[in-house]
Amino acid sequence: MVVGSEKPGEEMSETTQTQDDREGAEGMPAAYLMRPGLGERFKSEKIRDIINTALTETLTGKKYNAEMAAVYTKTLADEISLRVRDLNMQSYKHVVEVMLGQQLGAGCKYVSRCRWDPETDNHASGEFTNSSIFCVVTVFGLYLY
């Protein structure tokens, strides 16, 4: 489209604006998405499966050891984070939180708080226990506007 005078007989300006300048890559008008599409939401069920698989693979048959607890928590957090990243959820950032402790029969409270948009953000959790270890993992997914 040529921008300029629309009167007959007058010269048109050389400023042009192509259709590609006004539209996105796929021919749709350029727009800013404020919400994820239905198929692009945080995949809680898949992430819960990832958490439970990683917990079982890492901690089954292990006994609590204070030195190894740090290794287990870092390994779990890194492994789960990589697997969640491989789900390729566009416009989501995630946080992996791991708490591991010795099973002594005492009670334990686990609380997490996060400020978020309940329409787009979500979380998934999993837990593991055996005779000497308990572990809780939470993954928070936050949509970036």
C-alpha cells in the first residue's frame, strides 16, 4: 500500500507499508497474547509424572545420609527442571523446589507461597517416603505476559 495523497493527479509519497509490516508471521494481525491457548497451558499431570518418576529412580533403596542429601536434592531439582523444560511450554517459567529429610517419626510441615494469576499459573507436586527418607517436590509454573 502506498501512503500519500488520494486526490487524482497528485503524486504519491514514496513511503510504503507492506502487508508483512502490519501482520504477524502467519498472516494474522500482530497481537500480544494475554493468555495461553488451551493446548499451551501448564501441564500439571505430565509434570506430576515427571516428578514421581524422578523421585522413584533417585531415592528407591537409598538410606538417609546427611552428606548425600545435598547431592540428592540438587540431582532431583536439576533432572526435573530439564525434563520440564523439554515439555516446551512457551511463555512459562518454572521453579523447582525440593525438600528432603530424614524419616524419624516426627511431624513436618511444608508450606510454599507464590503470587500468581490463578487463570494461567499452576503447580504440580509429588512426594516419596521410605523407612529413612522423606522428600517433597513442587514445580511452580508462571506464565510470562
